[in-house]
Amino acid sequence: MTPRGTDWGLALLVLAGLATGLGTWFAGSPGAAWVFDAHAIGGTALAVVVVVKLRRVWPRLRARPAGAWRGVAALACVALVLGTGLAWSSAGRFGLAGYTALVWHGALGAVLGAAVFAHARRRAIRPRARDLAGRRQFLAVAVLGAGAVAAWQLQRPAERALGLPGARRRFTGSYDAGSFTGNAFPTTSWVADRPRPAAPGADRLRVTGRVRRPLELTPAQLDRGDALVATLDCTGGFYSTQRWRGVSLGRLLDEAGLAPGARHVRVISRTGYRWSFALPDARTLLLATHVGEEPLTHGHGAPCRLVAPGRRGFQWIKWVERIEVHHDPDPAAPASTVWSSFTAAGRGDA
């Protein structure tokens, strides 16, 4: 590869890694496993291109010219991103300073992506035709791609042969934690929601919006015996498969009666945290009051939480307070996952 082609290849692989990394947050079903595969293959290709780049610039870096620290810092960031990703996928679930290696991998990847974008805006040089075309360039890219795919295919067999924990991870990269143990699985909240437990008898679930008969239900009225086995897969790096019991959201929507124009359902937490689902998807969800025949604990969202099979854990809304039926989707829902932690209820002040 030409020097300029190498630089552009590095930039594109970093940005592709950032895009596929973000995509993994929303890929919870086996049919979306290709997003994780693409992320892993891209990371392997990035490691190879970094080695090619380093061989070319190492003599200059050793001479310590002005500004060399930028190159060293960039190299260190790339090494940390690739290293944390490889360590997580092979060595098992571990963390540093209260955050898992997977979280560090994502945070460092975001920093690297921002740095590459800023560098490209300042100093990018347009590629020439010979940097993109030609037999040598085609062969180099083909060999790089084939090698990355081969390394990705060999990783799981190698982990199994060496007895590494990575061989037991789910396709999302998450590791099992407390499956079929009731409330014993890890307690986490997206960002920092930490509401107080509700006063006894004060909790109510309301179904409102485009419905014919608004509902107001106590926690006891939500335990209808509807049950399913589903896997909560947290973007922080663990998964837990449990038997959940409560009431089907589809059943509640039928009881409320849908009014004309009902197309989207918002599930809203007491903290203001919420997510929106298309009506056909919402009908398949469960409002759980029990896990493994145990009543949900407060940390797991009591008196009821959403169970959303095939979706990542941050969409399994806890401390559900309202179900709202609307005509339009809710584009502001992703922002609520951040600002809910700053509300009075989210901080535990109300």
C-alpha cells in the first residue's frame, strides 16, 4: 500500500470501527451478529495496517522531531483500543477503576475516532488515483481482508483449545452472570439512575395516550401469570438468562383499547428514562413483576420492569411508571437515557 493509501486506510478503519461499535449497542438478536463480526474483522485489519504504518514512521519517531509526541500518543491510543478489545474477548470479564474493560474499549474508541476526525479535517491530503487503484493496491487490500477474516475465524477455536474464558462469551461479547438465579444477577443502571424505593402502596402503572380506556393498575394487578424466558444482555458486558413473569404489554394494550392513530408505544420510568417501540413490537414485550419466581428487587426495577427479548439491556426499562400510546415515534428517547440521571427522581431526591 502507498503511504497515502495507508493513512486513508487507517482513518477509514477507525471510523468503521466507531460506527460498528455504536451499532453493537442496538444489536441484541442473533440476526444482528454480523455487526459484531464486522467490528472484530475491522479491528484485526486495523492492527495490521498500524504495523505497516509503524514500520514506515518508526525511524522518524526515533529521531524525536517536533510534534513526535502526537504520533506516539496516537499509537498508544490505538494500542489501548485494540488491546482492551482483544483482552475482553479472550480473557473474560474484568475491569479497572469500576468499569469493565469493554466500557474502557468503547470510551477509548470514541476518543480515537474524534482524534482521527479532527486530524483529517486539519491535515488530510486527497488520495491520488494510484493510492486507490491498480493491481498492487487491490492485492494488498484483498490480502488484508482475507487475513483479517481468517484471524477472526480462528479466534474462537484457539480460545477453546487454550481454555480461555473468551470461548464462552455470547455473540455480543458478553459473559454469563447469574443466569436462572432470580435476583442474584448484577444490578446496573444506564448512566446513574438511582431512585428511592417507592412508598408502600404508592406505586401505580398508568396506560394513557391514544387509548379508549386509560388504565391505572397496582403492582398486584400486574402479576397475571404471563411468563417467558429471555436474556438480558447489558452493553457493560454481561448477560443473564432468566424466567420472567408479569403481564404481557399486548394484553394491557388490548384492555385499554387502542384509539385511531395508535402506532407507537412509549415505556417510561419513574426517573424519566424512556424508550419507544413500534406497536407490533410493543405487543411482544412483557412487564415483569417477578424473576425466577421471586418478586423483583428495587435494584432490578421493582415493582415492574420491561422485558424486551432481542434488545440490549438499556432498553429494558426499570421502575416503569407509564405506558403512553402515540402516533409518532419518540426521537428524544435516547437523550432521556442521559438526562434522567439528573432529574430529582433519578438522583434519588424525590
